[in-house]
Amino acid sequence: MNYPDYFNHVETISLIDPLSQVLGAFEGGEVTFNYLDVVKAAGHSCPTVAGAYLMTLKALKALYPHEKPVRGNIKVAFKEPMQEGVAGVIGNVVSQITGATDQSGFKGLNGKFARHSLMDFNADISSSARFTRVDTGVSVDVFYNPNVVPPLPDMQPLMQKVMGGSAAPEDVKAFGIFWQERVERIIIKNVDNSDMLKVQAVQ
């Protein structure tokens, strides 16, 4: 399986998953996600998928500054309804990493390890998303604006050809290269750009 090399250079996200430990899936409950994991699940790499990954990475670092995050112990709320914009796509990536789901998730074992009802949409927040630790109630807001990292000018005419069905095979290949070039700038070169992605504590 071939994919852009920068996938391998995105920071990984390591968590402790108590459910996986109890059920013998991962020794010590230690589980690590990388960007390739979420790309395979999403089926594509784009500014939305990259942003969702970075939002989760940064939020978990803020919520767990001195320890590994605990999967299943994180609630996530989104400003947009699930059916609008890219909220559903972002939610799927966040759910994959944190375990949080709406009503469709795991119901638990004897009242423990439940993953459902940990994700809400259409929330009364001003940020892109709010991450909350269930055990402490501490929350952080995450603001993500991919427009801070625009595509290269040469990508737009190629996109029009691809979307219009008039693209030659070399146009399609070139478009994909330009597309991933932007995603790389987002998730690698602008990973610490606070104009693009900002995390702040909820008072």
C-alpha cells in the first residue's frame, strides 16, 4: 500500500483504553493511533480529516498534560448539527480515537466502559469543538480554521477539470499531488500555527 510519505511523520496519539485491557485486546490497555489509521477509516486525506486529527491531538494534550489520555473518558461536543458541513466527518475521526459516540456506541459491561452518549452535536458553544474529561469535568475549546492554509493557485483549475469530468489521467495525478501538498502543510508545517488551530481552557 503506497501513500504520501508525510503520513509517517505526523505525531501519533497514544491512549490508555481500560476496556481493551479488560477484554485482552491490548496489553496494559495501551493503544496508539497514527494519521494513516484515520485516513484508512475515512477513505481519504483532506483538510477536514487532518484537522480532526490535530484537534484531537491538541485537545488531549491539554486535558492530560502529565499522563496518557483515557479512551472512553472524554466527551466531545460540536457546534454544528451532525448533518451539516463537515461535522459528521470530524466526529467520525474523533470517535475513532477517543471512543466517544452519540447513541450508537458500546453500552458497557455491567455499567462500566460505556462509550455511548459521549458525543453531542448542535451544542451551544462558540468553538469548533469542546473536549471534556468525564472524571474531572475539565473542558477545552478547540478552534480550527483550515482557510489559514490555502491551496496553491495551480490546484483550482485542476479541480475544475476533475470535478467536471474533463481531466486527463495526468491531470488527476497532479491534482492529487497538489491536494496532499496542502494537507501536508496543515498537519506538518502548520501544526503549531495558533491562527489555524487554537486550544483554550473553558472557564
